[in-house]
Amino acid sequence: MNTEKEILQQYWKLENRKGRHTWHFEPDAALYPEYYTDAEAFWRSAKGRELKQALSDAFVYNKAQNPNSADIVYRNSKVGAPATQHENGQLTAEEASRKAIEFYTRLQEDDGHWPSDYGGPLFLLPGIVINAYVTHTPFAEEEQILMKRYMLNMQNADGGWGLHIEDKSTMFGTVMQYVALRIMGMQPGEPEMQRARSWIQSHGGAVSIPTWGKFYLSVLGAYEWKGMNSLFPEFWLLPRWLPVHPGNYWCHARMVYLGMAYCYGHKVVGKITDLVASLREEIYAEPYGKIDWKKARNTINGEDLYFPHPPVLKLANKFLNLYEVRPPKRFRRKALDAVLAYIDAEDDHTDFIDIGPVNKAINGICVWHAYGADSERFQKHLDRRSDYLWVAEDGMKMQGYNGSQLWDVVFAGQSMMEGTDATRQAAKPALKKMFSFVDAMQVREEVRDRAEFYRHPSVCGWPFSTVEHGWPITDCSSEGMKTALLLQNSSLLRDEITPLEDWRLKGAADLVLSFQNKDGGWASYELTRGPKWLEQMNPSEVFENIMIDYSYVECSSACMQGLKTFSKYYPDYRSEEIKKAIRRGGEFIARKQRADGSFYGSWAVCFCYGGWFGVEGLLTAGHKRYGDPGGPSPAITKACLFLVSKQLPDGGWGERFESCVTKEYMSTGEGQVINTAWALLALMAANYPDRTVIDRGIELIKKRQLVSGDWEQEAISGLFNHNCMITYTAYRNVFPIWALNRYAAQTAE
């Protein structure tokens, strides 16, 4: 029988429309008919206030046990309350895999994908709350209840908040949550707010918030624009061939600073309400009217500072700040018109989803300012705001994307295809649905004015999330192509699905080839366009390697594997070019291997993830495994020995997120199923000869399995820009299944 907490959580329903996720509050109509006749009046009533408190209490979450949600709200809606007891570990790998597949496929949507929590960064939700306040479009009361609860759940013991849910307290995290909570009605005297304000005051006040925080506060009116270093909208009018032209930046940096430049150039400020006036007094350690704004431009709190301003940026800021004293009006106006045209193009290209949550929040403010709250363009922005919101047992959060739909499907598909006949047969219905989703998510139309707005070709690529989002990514495109090929050519499905047309698969191979950089590697969204010294212009302070799109081990390995799979089924299509591309990719990956044999993972935690992709990439390029004639290759040996050296006494592998930050392996001291699966996949791919190492890792995965077939959510596993972590709740199912399947298949040989 469901508890009151579970009943209240299940008042939240997920609507899925072709991968688009929106959460809706649907309380029991028999108990709360007033909600459906006049929601605003209901929440003001005694009955509404009672439900408000009960709803907030139903999402109280103990961060001290684990900051990462287990996605219980969605999962309970599909399979009921989770079982908490573990298996005894006596199942075979094949039996454990079948049990895991049977559980996980129950969570699958009919269209073939798995909705899941992709939260973790704590600066995202406050950004959209500030957007809502400035544009006078507040969230619904029920949404605010869960947003506030999420923020309070993630408050650290010292009263602050971090950059992400597992981070130490920072000024950026703390001020942003404090401001958002005040916007949503919390009062300065409440205990949580007093603790937060105490943290802010004791660390020097909001004057030392990093640049992105300064930006948000400036738009709100709780910080002065003259306290910002120039965002120089005129950058967009410079000749395209200049390295500093924003068209050469990494697309995420490009799109974030695009909207920031618009707001800076127009000095956009929301209405100075009583709340904003009060915030000016609450979040600073000195009177607002006495702050030295010129000094504040470069004042950054030490708890936040990860990438200090390089000398080149300091010099550029001095010059550009002088320019801002009296920028030529005609030149500024022309620049801002160009920026707005690009904002409009980005909105059109993505159906107003935008590439990510930060530029989603900022672009919405720009469009509101340019066209007005009643404009069609702003209303389309407003309609897409909910695409980023996710409800879990810890409350409502803003995700790092509009989801990880395609990415999770392709990994699930490959994990379930690699196993025994029995495990593949168990997965057959799910695999059939997955193929349909992969088919539907391929991009088939080019965006408008592609060259004018610095877009790489898109047709035949796959995005990270949904086709509506419309930004193909190198590894997503390759993994999408690979998964489609594996599924449509398998004897399991061959006679039951309509394969993708040749032009779509050949087009995907063409696109992946077009993404390869001069260094032989593959970046994330585009070719690397600017020189590495552009990183010396990185103004973010909290992120590293954001200015250009670098080649990555993971993206390169994925693209190489996809191209090799393509050549298996299309041996005569651009075969020599593909062989050359794979060879060059292998040379790139070999160069990225560190002296100790490890590979740094740029998109997940960290050396286990990088090691898996590194080994698979080297093998794809022709490096030899253990047991091969003349093998193993030295690089394979070094990679395996590094991973083996990190195995823990319990048989598993476990990395702390700090590995990503420090770039040195940092152990959790206890095995984690996701890290363990990645390490095992690498070792099994390399045919590592000491089977006891692999056996022990598999035993940990089996013993950690719950009787339901699920696994518990453990530490955070995703990463971007070296310093910010992100959650993938699907990983705890997909990668253990993959490791078990690979082990079962090898054992059966």
C-alpha cells in the first residue's frame, strides 16, 4: 500500500510527446476539485495551504545520504515502489543480465526511449527563476513548491550551495539559490535563509560572485552593469577570419555569450521592485551604494575560482572597458541588431528549446526585451521552458539539456545487443522500440541560413536529446548510426523492422567524416575552429576549456567505432577515407594516453570512463589485444595495468568526482557499479588475461543488484568543462547490463 508521501509524489505525471518531456501536477480530483476550477484561489485557501505543506514535505530529501536522486517519481509511476533488498550474488551473469533487462525495459516509453533525471548543476534553476521574475512570467505555485524544496534539499551543512550537488559551497551557488528562493517567497528570517546569508556575508558578499552570477544579478537589478567587464557585442561584427571572432568559439560558449552580449549592450534590467531593493542590502557585506563597482569586476571568491583570468584576458578587459566609456552608437546598434538576428536563428533552429539551459534562460530575456511579453516569439520561448524541468524525489530541478533521450537509447541498444542469445531474446521487444526511436530522432532537414550562423551541416546526424533540439553531436551521430546498423542487421530484428534508407546511413558516415579535426580527433559539436590560445580569453572563472571545441578521446573513439561498423555493412563506400580517418583517430588517442597508461575522461567520471573509450578506440584502430598474435600492444597493456591498479578490495572501481577537477585519480574507497562497469568493459575488450580481476568486478555488480533487477543510485557520474558534474540516472542500469552481457558472452565462448 502506498504511503502518503508516495501518493503525493505520484500527483506529478510525466507527459511524453516524441521524446519531449513535460511534468504536470494532477492531484486527486475527488479530494481537490477546487484545484481544477481555480488553481490560484485554491492555493490561497486553507485547504490549498495544507496541501502545499504536505507536498513540500513529500519531497524532503536527505542529501547527507546521497545528493543524487534515484529518479523514484518517474520509476514508481512505471513499476511501483522500488525494492530495497539486494540479490545474494548467486545468479550467473546471464541470469543477472536478464533480470536487469526485464526491469529496465519496464521503464521504457512506448516510443522506445527512457526518460531520466539529467540534473546536477545548481546554477541552472536559479537562472530560469530570474528569467521568470524579470519577464513577469512566474512559475505555477505547485512548481515553485518543488523548486524551493529542491534548493533547500541541496543546501550544504554550512549553509551554502555548490556549483553542483556534490560540490563544496561556493559564492555562485549560494547567491543564486538565495536569490531564487527569495523570488519564490522565502523570507530573510527563515532559518535556511539566515544560514545562507551568513555564509554569503562571511565570505565577503555577492560582490565576489563569478562573472555569470554578476550577469544574472545585473539583469535582475541586484548588481550594477558597470561592475561587469565588457561583453563587447561588437565582437560579432569583426571579420570572420579573425581568431577572436565568436564564430570560432565552442558552440555552448558562443551561444551563452551571444545572449549575454545582447543584455549587456542594452543594459537590460528588470523592474526594481521592493524585493530587488531588499536583495541589494541582503547579499552584500557593505552598503550597496558604497560598492566599488570598478574593483568588483575582477573580484572573484576563492571558493569559486577554478580558472583565473589569464594575463591576455586582463589586458583585453582593460582595453574593452575603456571602449565602453563611450562606444560609438551606430556601431553598437549594428552589433546588437546582428546579435538579435543570431538569437532568433538559434531559437528557430531549435524550435525555441535552444542548445542548453543557460542560453535558454538568457535568450528568453533577450526576446522578451526585444519583442515584448505578448509577442509570438516570447510565447514560444515560454512554451518550451518546461522542457528543461524534471521532477524527482528531491524536488523540481532544471536539467543540463532538454534530456538525454537519444544518448541513453543508443547505449541501451548496444548494451542489450552484446550478450547471449537468451539475453538478446529477452531484450527483443525493447530493441524493436529503440530502433524506432533512433529512426525518428535522425536530423533530416538543414537549419536555415546555416553558413550565416556558423552551423556545421546537420542532415543525417543525431542529437543528444531529440530531433527538435536539432544540434547533432559527433559521438551521438556516430553512436546513432552504429546502433541503427547493429539493430537492423541483426537476425533478431531483421525481418521485423524497416531499415534506414542507404542515403541516411551514408549521409551519417559523411557527416562523421566531416567532423574529424586536423589533429585526427573529433570534438563535440563542430570542427575545432579557433586556436588553443583562445582559452586565454576564457572569462568564466569556474570552467576550463570552454572557448573552443577540443578533440576528445571519447568523441574520437565513438566516431571511429561508428565508422568501422559502417564499413562492415558498406565496404565499398569511401573505404579508403574511412580507413585513413580511423588510423588518424587511433594516433590521436595514442597521443592522449598519459604516461601512467590512463585516459582522462572529459564527459564522465573520469579515468574509468576515459579508459573504456581509450581502449575501445585503440582496438578499433588496430592495436592488438591480449592473446592476439604479437599482442598486446604496449598502449593496451599500459591502459589495462592502470585500471587494474585501481581495483578496490571489494572487487570494484570507484572514482570521486574530484578526479575530474584535479585530473588525478581519486578513489571513493568503495566500488561503484558504473565505474566498475566501465573498467570491466575496457578490460574485457582488451581480453585481459587475469580473469580473477574481471570475475571480482562482475561479482560486485551482481551483489549490488536489487531483487527487482535495478541498482541503487550511487555517486554522480557525468561531467562537463572539468569542474561541473551532472547526473545520468540511466547509467546505473545500462552499463552494468553491458558489462554482464559482455562477460556472459565471453564466458559462453
